[in-house]
Amino acid sequence: MIADTPPKKTPDQSAHTAVQGSFPIVGLGASAGGLEAFEQFFAHVSPVSGMAYVLISHLDPSHASILTEILQRSTPLPVIEVVDQLQVEPDHVYVIPPNRDMAIFHRVLQLSVPEQPRGQRMPIDAFLRSLADDQGEQAIGIILSGTGTDGTQGLRAILGAGGIALVQEPASAKYAGMPESAINAGYATLVLAPEAMPEALLSGVRNLPPVEPKIAGSGINRILMQLRTVTGHDFSQYKKSTISRRIERRMSMHNIDNLEVYARYLKQHTEEIYKLFKELLINVTSFFRDPEAFIALKQDILPLLFADKPEDYVLRIWVSGCASGEEAYSIAILLREYMDETRIERKVLLYATDLDDDAINTARAGFYPPNIAQDLSPERLRQFFIQEKWVTGSKNQYAKWWCSPSRTSSRIRPSPGLTCSVAAI
């Protein structure tokens, strides 16, 4: 016999039911020292959180992994080693198998054999970027203990898609390289010890109640006024839906569900204004993003710009909103390739600007993490980049790429006529 009145639900059960149709997916990345961090995290995860958890770790490709068995001791959730085409379900834990790359498409996990050797791959970045593309605002990225920079660009993609990024407090990590890389890049929504993250996630994914449009507009305007007063930048012409999502994410981090209350909170906490400012500035970028646009630029636009120009002609190009410089350098590389292929040499001045001082500093330096190899052909890496070894504060050595688009070959000869200038506005 079926009862007419449903049983009373606990808060956790209610949250679980609410997200059955559309639930957050949490991607957790770790390397050295990650096992302890994983155990600390899952020891505090609710069995009915309504989220799915996907673990990407740097595993030895030549040995079977027992990570699944070890983690099962720390959580009542089912812990499963991933097989190809596995559908993700809430309140399950999925572990990447050894010697496999992993992506997600329509909430189905896709495995592939790595193309690059161990030590050159960035499996955490690769998965988090696919998670951002697939899940958007429902994507959550977590970076735990590990060496190097894997995961930093993945968090950037997740934040750009409107998701949440948590990073382990470096002092609590056995190896602080990966957490420090993400924090220094500015891609951490919160920095916490692993055991504090599950509660933060439950707060961060809480659905805010609907707000009347007129009230929402008034509240958002008050927030934007404070942003302009403190930072000097006016976001009133930005896309309202994007601004609203970013504001709601910051509100949820503080358990605030009212725009007017958040506006008052900003008045009392200036540091929160700067955190919101940074979150509004985050955008997803990479070298040669939107390849079709770059193909059209090279095939259709550049011939027109160079046609019938005298030898002393100076081509000036402005890249606005350049973020950390990938788009500007991509255009510079494309120009160099076009002039080499057509044997047309003209002086080119490329200017790139952005509001974000931190992003501009990265663009000026021209140094990028190893995972840009995912977005560039080997030929472009060889011709326009120099790989250098660096040592982080935690004494972990890793490689960074220095972009040198003003050279035909980074090791052969300088290329005349191409100048890049990056500035904050």
C-alpha cells in the first residue's frame, strides 16, 4: 500500500531530491600527497549531498591502482573506477584509471589512451576544462596536494563558465605546488583545508530563491555602484545574466540569499568588493581559441589588410580585453606566419589592453604553464616558444613556456617588424 502523505525529509534529502534532474559535478585533482587529502575530504562528505565526485590523480601508468579500494574505506558513497562511456550519477565517486586521459560529455565519462608521455600530460587541466564546457555553472573544481601547475588552467575554465573553484590551503598540503599555482593565479573561490570543503560546497550550490526583476535590478545596481566607487570600473554595460550569476556565487559563499543584504555586506567588507571584481573579470581564454575565427582572419582578413600597402606601411592592431595575453600572442603568431608564407614584410604594432592588472602582468611577462601544449601544434611550440625550467617556492621544478612571437624561430634569428605592447587601462 502506498501512503498518500510523503514522509518528512531531512534538509540533506530535500537538497538531494532538488538536484536529481540537474546536479553539480565536482572534479577533484591531486598529485603527490593527494591520497591523504582525498581521505580527509571524503570523511566529511554527506552520503546524500546530491553531487557527483570525479577524481583525477597522477597515477603510475604501469601499475594497477588501488585508490578505489582505499577511498571506499573513507566514505559510504559508492567508489567506482571509471570505464569508458560511464554515466555520472549523484552521490557516487568516480576514479580515473591508470594510463588514461578522461573527459566528460553530456555527463558521460570518456576515456582515451594518452598521446603524450607521462610527465608531459596535464590530465587534471584536461578534465576540468571539459567539465566546464559540459556543465557550465554546475561545474565545481577542486585542487588538492601536488607538485607543478596541473589544474590551474582547469580552474580558470570552471570560473569562466560560472562554476566554483576550491583550493587546498597550502599549509595543510603535503606538497603545495599545485595549490600555490592556482592561488597565485587568482583562480580560487575559497582556500580551505580538505575537511572543510564539503560543507562549503553545500553552501555554495544552494539554490537562491527567485527575486522579483525590479528588486533584482535595484540590488544589482547598488552592488555595481559600490564596485565603481571602490575599483573605479563601471560594469553597468556588462551582460546582466553573467553579472547576476557571478554575484549569486559570491553571495552563496557567504550564505546570503538577498541582494540588498549582500550590498550592505560589501559596504562593511571592502575585501569582498575586490573578490567580486576579480570574479567578474575572469574569462575563458587560450591560445587560438575558436580556431574557425583564426582561420577566417588568416585567409580572408589579413590579405585585405596587407593588399597594396607600401613597404613603409605600419599595420596597427588593438586587442582589447586581452586577459592574460593568449589571444594577443595568437594574433601575433598568425601575423608572423602570414608574413613568412607570403614573403611580405611590413611593420606591425600590436597593442593589447585589459582592466585586470594581474592578468596584464602575466601577458607582459609572456610566460605560460606547460598545459598550453594542448592548444598549440608542436610546430608552433617549437617556432614561437622557449621552454624554461622554474623552481617554485616549495622547490618543485617544472617547465614554463615563454612566448616569443617576434621571432621566426626562438633559437635561430630575430624576426623584424613585429612589436607587441601590453598595457592596463
